[in-house]
Amino acid sequence: MKRLLILITAMAFTCGANAGQRDYAKLDVNDDTKLTLEEFMVHIKPQGIENMTKEFHRRDKDQNGTLTQEEYTLKKK
């Protein structure tokens, strides 16, 4: 039973990590391995634009105007 629980936990963690990678790949429409603000905002409703713009800039740790996959998958602290 303990092994099954460990296996299920590991699978859930892996699926969550892979989901972030898949989302990033879908948003990176020009396949340059960077997300621009425009790519990041593609599915955002008008009422969420201000908050998501702030989120984009919070994740853009090197302040270069794009998000790497690592920056994109940052967890909120």
C-alpha cells in the first residue's frame, strides 16, 4: 500500500511538471523558447489583463521582457 501511495504521488508530481512544460510550448507560438508579454496574455480575458501583466513582470526575474521556461514555471511565494 505504501509503495502504491509513493507511485501515485510521483506520477501526480510528474504530470504537474509536464503540464507546465506543455502550457509553455503552446504559448510559445514562434518556438523561440521565450514568452513575450503578448504570447503570455493570449488567452487572458480583458478583466484579467492588469493582474496578469503584473504576474508576467514578477516572473521575469532578469527583466529582459521575456519569460524562459524556468521563469514561467516559478511558484508564487
